[in-house]
Amino acid sequence: MTPLETIAPVTHDLGALRVRRVLPSRGRTMVGPFIFVDEFGPAQLALGQAMDVRPHPHINLATVTWLFDGEFAGAIDHRDSLGTFATIRPGQVNLMTAGSGIVHSERSPAEERSAGPRLYGMQTWLALPDALEEIAPAFEARTDLPLVEDACASARVIMGSLWGVTAPTTCHAATIYAEIVLAPSGTLPIDAEADERAVMLVGGEAGLDGQALEPFVLTILTPGAAMRLASDKGGRIMLLGGEAFATRRHVWWNFVSSRRERIEQAKADWREGRFPKVPGDEQEWIPIPEQPKTVSYP
């Protein structure tokens, strides 16, 4: 069998929290509309520690935050410049559409700080299609997500249509996104309809058509091929992908766009304070870095 394409993560250690980034990478910028893929945790922060991502801007993308249930289940308080306040918990997808521009912050809830916050989940960004890059900012949180299951496998469909069911989450481009949990001896087929697909093992162990998946490595699936996940001892896997974009996307820091000049404008707008404030979190912000960790490559 021909080896599948894989992307090893770049790992950032933030004290007790480890963040692993697979997209964008030097070899590949996108899988379907997914242009940024971070996995974080599992982590138990010490007393007095917390997640405190200060207000920062985005344009021309949508962020998707998903937390895992289990021993390290935690929560994140989201605030944005639309006036939204939402506490993200396992089983709830938070979709924030930046469009023409939005600012948000992500912090550990007050009730978790006293016990030492737990964090385990995914944050991904979706590039917006050409005609929708500058749509009005929006936010939605959904818990009414379909679950497909049998005795040894379950799949929560977060976005798009998979295994005969469709999630109600807004999709600006054709998107698939799901969390798969396999019990020992569990198997699950992977639909072949999407233009581009990838899987990431985020817990336990699993294989794809007999090839073992490496933890936290993004494995790109063969286009159009029906494939099957299996696990001897149990595992948790994320499936993501969707339509391939014909127009290139550029990434610089928290900005994504089909036009480099749009990113330059966003940089200037953030430096000059032209983005809106986040109600309830107005005293702090993240300055533009000289050399951001998140970039696309020529």
C-alpha cells in the first residue's frame, strides 16, 4: 500500500499546555476550507494558571472551537466585538465568522481557575469562499449535533453531511468535520465524497486501512477512496475536509485572505485601533508580532 501523505505538528509548549499545529505547513496550506488546525492538551493547569488569550482580530475566515469530553474536559469563555459572551463546553461547537473583521478573547472561566483549568480540544480556521470573504461578522453556538453510533463506534458530526446525517452548523463552503470515538475493536467507514479529507489521532490508538496513525499527525486521505478506521484498544480521531479552493489563500498571524493587500490593511487597522472593542474585555489586547508563528509559505 502506498504510504499516505502526513504532516507532523509544530509543537508549542505554553507551560503546562502543549499546542500542536499542523496547518498551515510548508508543504500544504489547506485541506478543504481548513487553513489552520491546532490541537491542544490534554492538560491540567496548576492553581493560579489559566488560559488567557487577550483580544485579537481576525478577517476573511471562520474559527471553529471544539472541546473533548472525558477526564480533561474543560471550558473556555468566549467574548467578541459583536457583544457575544459564550462559555464553550464539550459537545458544543462555537463558530465565529470573522468576515470583514471581528475581535475576540478566550479565557478560562472564573469557576475553573480556582481548581486549575483543564484543556483538551481543537481550534481550527476555515477560509471563506471568494464571494463571502467580506461578509458581516457572526457567531453561533450549537449543541444539536447528530450522533452516529453502534456498539463499538460513535461519530459526532460537527459540520457538514456524513454517514447519512447533516449537522445544522453553518457552512460557508462545503465542509466536513467530525469527532470519532472508537471503542476496542471498533471500526468506522470514512465517506469518500469530499474533495479533500484528513484525519488526526488525538487520543488512544487507531489505524486507517491497516496503516497505524501517529498521534497528533495530520494524515491526508487519498481523494475519492473509501477508507476505514479501526482500533484494537480504542481511540479518538478527528475527521476534517471539504471542497478544494481554486483560489490561493494567504495567512499572516490571525489574518487570512485571498489578497495580500487586504492583510496589509488589516495590520494597519489593528495598529491604529480601527477594529471594534470587545465588551467586557476592553483593557488588554495582543499587539501585532514582528514575526508571527502562523504564516503561509510562497
